[in-house]
Amino acid sequence: MSFLDILILLATGAGYTVLVTLLCSATGMVVGLAIAMLSRLGWRPLDLLLTLFTYVFRGVPVLVLLFIVFFGLPGIGISVPPLVSMMLSLGLIAGAYLGEVFRGALASVDPSEILAAQAMGMTRLQTLLYIELPQMLRFAVPGMINEFTTVLKYSPFAYTVGIPEVMKQAMALSAATLRGVEIYFAVGLVYFAIYKLLVTLIWALERRYRVPGLTEER
């Protein structure tokens, strides 16, 4: 078996790796946006709850939370599918980090633009959706890329709940061929290729929706 054959065999699990990464990242985006948006309400009890959520989920290890969801919840009668388990564990942890990224990006929006929107008669919701949110997402791109990279690096934990992604394929192949060095080196190449593809896509979207002159002015 050549090195190219190893790469081809590992590529069969790359689709699951990409799927896990995208779904967990999407979950993290939704959770992070919810945290950032709710924090703008200025309601102190809610702020305390959001702070507690962020503190807890930024501190708990991904593998521990994954095992609690996948292996622990069935003990109380709640069975969670493998992919949903990854979304609930890795997605919530990513959301806790992205929430802080989005909060910082919201703080970067020029207050005079918000004031101008209000002077034009826009409601608070319209100001948030059409003025603050689009700029926040642009400012948050570097932090989002960093968190998506982290999600990709944690995606190999999916093999522990039976998802046949790249790492699971590599372990089976290594046990059958005893060529661990070559196989895990190939794993690194596959993950780097996925990382490069995702980052290129994100930066292409950022350039597509960038406001002309916004970066230069700031």
C-alpha cells in the first residue's frame, strides 16, 4: 500500500470530519450570536446567567462534556445520537467562546452610526439587524476563524462516539497495517487541507461582503 493509497482511504472519512466541523461551528455561531444579542438587552439577571454559561462552558473539557451527553444522558432515559452529541458538546463550548468574540465586535461598532439610525426613525431591532449585526460579523471574522480552527482540531473526538471520521479511519488502518507513522502523518495532511479549504472559504465570503473603505477608515 502506497502513501497515496493511505491518503485515499483516509479521505473516505474526510466528509464526516467536514460535516462535524460545519455543524458544530454552526451551532457555536447560533449560540454565540444569541449570547451577544441577549447581552445587549442590559437586563442584569440575564447578564449574570450569560456570564455563568460562558464561564462554565469555557472551563469544561470537550471530551468530558461529550461523554456526559452521549454516555451519561442515556442513564436518565435521554438517548442522544452521535452527531447531535457532538453539536451539543463542541457546539456549546464554541458558542461560549464566540459569544465573547461577538461581544467585542459589537463594541467596535461606531456609536455615532447607531445614533444616526435612531435619528432616522429606525427601531432598536432594525438598528441591530441592519447596522450593528452586519458590521459585527465583519469585525469578528479573525476571531471566528480562530474558533472554527479550534472546532476542527477537536473534531477527532467524534470517533469516541462512533462517527467514522478521519481519525477513526486512521486508527482502523493503523491497526491493520502497523504503519502508524505514515498513516498519522497523512492524517495531518488531510486536516491541514480541510483547514485551508475552510479558511479560504471564510476569507472569500469576508471579501465578498466587506464594506468598501471600512477597514481603511478604522
